[in-house]
Amino acid sequence: MAFFGVTIETIMEVAKHPQADRLDICRLEGIDFQFIVGINNYKVGDTILYFPVDSLLPVDLMRKMDLIKKDESGNEMFDENGVPNTMLSGKQKNRIRTVKLRKEISQGLVGNLSLIDGLDERTPEAITAFLGVEKYEPESVLIKGAKLVHLPPFLSMYDIEGADRFVEVAQLMMNMNVYITEKLEGMNASFSYVPSDDKFYVNQRNFSIIPDNVEVTHTFWKVAEEQGIFNLLKQIANSPMAHALVGNVTDITLYGEMIGPGIQKNIYGLKKHEVRIFDFKLNGHFVGVDFYLAFAQPMANFIVPELAYDITLEKWLNGQSIKDVSNGKSVLANRSREGIVIKPMLESCHNDIGRLILKQRSPEYLSKED
């Protein structure tokens, strides 16, 4: 699971906002986020709490951070449903989002260390729990006619760390030959096959989908059937390439992004659902890029859009930052893409993040979300 948590950070840079006299733009040491604060609120070297994008803040914490607006009499303002009047996003007005303030990107919020007074253990996990901060997750959709159960034992939830948080890891990849794809906005889906049991699993992020009624086909199962995913998994299980790579095939998983009507905002304007494949696991281990592309070749029209293949990251960036190149148009539609995913051509690991793979969500895309 990708890292999420409230962390203790140090202000590395404070600059005046070019479009606002009463605002500053700050950056942190070691992570590539910038956020906007009131002028002279912070200085270089200050130690603060950093609340990342997609943090959900409880009301008591928002009160301590003075995020709830007040009327002329100094009373906090809530609507008839008890939702506080704040500058934050979401139905409960408690979600931190990437925003643009006077044409400058702001990612996350900062708070005073006094918010964790009395807390002895100051790890991200302990701080996050102490403050009651949770991570926003998109609402589950397309689960009518099915129940969600635990993933099969050979699978775990798929997630990727962000290049903007793990700057040193991104720097390490600069001289590596990499494969870069478009990050799509949809819902994580995976499709597994266990040859010994001749059993298929269809999964939605961190759950497996079990239809309630065999006569009512769940959307994920229906798409897998229509796109030939089940047949492909069986073909791979019996392929000489798979047996040459691992010997006896115990399990196979294709990972993809489900897109289409009713998923997120269907930003690609699709009239029917489809899944775009982006990763492959054999016997519990991810395979290298060339093996992934070879195994997925029968579904070439349903692979996530490729932006670069077998080129050093530094050469592909051509002087730009990873954050800069994450902005751009989607290959699938005339609109901003969600971001990019970078992985080395040869499957690799890193001590800090495990599997060596990074994503970068586009600040331009994030700031334009409704």
C-alpha cells in the first residue's frame, strides 16, 4: 500500500506568492510538494506537521486548526446537516485537495506541532491515528448484485508510491532505462487464475467480487468475459514462456484500470466499460516490462497508453521535472491526463518502498477536479 500519513517535516523554502501580497509559497525538505500559506506564517527551518492531499480531517482537528469559518458573532458555521463551513472539499468539507490559489498549485496543509502535544511516539502512523486523520478513498461503485470479500491469499492490494514524496528514489531512477505509461482515472481491477483449481478471481482494489446470483453478471466479470481476459489467463498458464520463466504456474494475475460509465467521472467519455491492463504477476511476483508486454500482447488494444519505452528517465524528461511532464493531454481523450507511472525495464526493488515503481499525479489535473 502506498504511503499515507501526517508527518513531521522541515520548511526548506519560503517565497512570496507572485500573484498575492498576503500569501507565501513553501516547500519541504526531501519531498516535492509546495503549499500556500499566509505571509510570514513560516520561515526556513521551521518544523511543522504536514497533512497530505486526500487527508480527511475530523471536526475537532479542524477546530484546533481554525479551519471552520465563523460568523460575525464569532460562532462556528455549520449547515443544517452539521457539515462545517470550511475551505476544504468533499461532502463533509473535510478533505484536503490539490488546489490553485491565484494561479499557483497548493498541495496539502500544514499545522503546528502543538497539535500532537502529549504524543510520545511520533511516527507517521502514530501521529495520523492520534489526530484521527483518515485517507480519502473513492466511493465503491458497481457492486450491485455481488458481495465483496477478502482478496485471495496470493494477492495484496495494489498501490504505487508517489515520486513527489520519494524524491531520492526518483533521482535514483534517472539513469535507469524505464517504461512510462499514462495513469488512468478509473477503478483498480485485477483478474486472477489458479490453474490447479481451474478457478478465476475478479477483484476490485482490495476486495474480491463474488456475484450474488449466477444469472446476474457483475460488471467487472462481464467486462473480463467480453475482453477475453479469462481465456488469456488460461493461455498464459499453458504457455511455454510462462513455464520457462517459473516452471509450474500456481497463479496468474492481470492488473488493470476499469473505466467507463459510472466510474469516477468517466472523463474519457466512454459509452461502455472496459479495462486497461497495466501490470502482470506470475506465481506471486511481478514480471519485467518485456515479459508483461509479451503476455498481454493478445490484449494490445486494451493496454494502458505507453508514453516511453526503454529510455533513461533523464533523457525522456529532457530537462523537465517529473511533475512537469505528468501534466499533459490524455491519449484517450482531449482532456488533462491524471498523471504518469514510471517503472524500470527490469523488475527491481528498493529498501524504502519495496517494488521500484513510482507514480506522479498531475498537479494540473488535481487542481481542476470538481
